[in-house]
Amino acid sequence: MSSSTPSARFGGAFVGALVGTAAGILLVTAAGTFSITVSVLFASPAIAAPALVGAVVGTTVTSGTTRPNSSR
């Protein structure tokens, strides 16, 4: 059903994971400003969860953005 190439889906997942990781790092940094220490038990899921969601969203969004191959 989906006509996107695997490399495009992988690229979308990679970019989505990078954006999600950046959001997670900002979340950990913001939490660190309001408390004295941020434990590893908080930091790991706070970075991993947005990265995973970003990868899923990147894959999903990329799958629907193909153009038809029309030659004139």
C-alpha cells in the first residue's frame, strides 16, 4: 500500500529520532534547572521516549509524502 522507499522511511525515522532526542535533552535540562540533581532514572526515559516517538512520527509522515513518477 505504501509506495515510499525504505531509505526514505529510514531517513524520516532518523530525523524524527534526532528531533525527539533534542526535545528530550531540553526536557532534562529544564528539569535540572528546577531541581538540584536529575537522576539517571529520570533522564534516560525522558530522552528515550521522545526519540522513539520522533522515529515513529518520522516514519509515518515520510510514508505519505511520495510523488508520482510522471514523465512528460
